[in-house]
Amino acid sequence: MKKCIKVSLINVSDVEKVFNDLKNTFVRPHFEGVAYVRDENAIECIMHGKKEVVDEAVERIQDLLINYQLREKSDIDCLVEPHIKDEDYRGVFRFIQN
């Protein structure tokens, strides 16, 4: 079964650091979608793929955030919500940085 979700990371103090950590975490993901910097303190990820793979990706993001928050003494809000796949990602997960 396929699953599509949107993960919003809000109140990110160092967006560039967290965005680069996400890139390093998902070198060759087995899902498609996009991750981008929404504004100066928010990152958004849209992921589409097999349910188990997407669930594992969310767990990896949560682990990354826990490690970051312990290191930097900073709170980041993580909102995970269902998303309707409205684009064809062509089987690739892209990182878009302004």
C-alpha cells in the first residue's frame, strides 16, 4: 500500500544545518517527493512511497531531530500530516534549496 505525507519542521534555528542533515540522512531514499526550505525557520518534506518505507523515513527524521535538539538545546516542532499526491515526482526525492 502507498502512503503520501507532508512533514513540516517548524521553529528551526539553523535551517541550513538541519536541511544538510536531512540530505545526508536520505542519500538514496526508496520513496519519491521533495524537501525544501519554506522560510527562514521552516523546512517542508513531501514523501510518497510504500507505507513501511515512508514510516521508516519519518522515524529517521524524528531521530535526527532528537539528536539535533540535544546537541543544540533547541526545540523544533515536527508536524506530520496526510498529503494528497498532486505532482508526479518521477520516482525521485529532490532537495530544493533557495
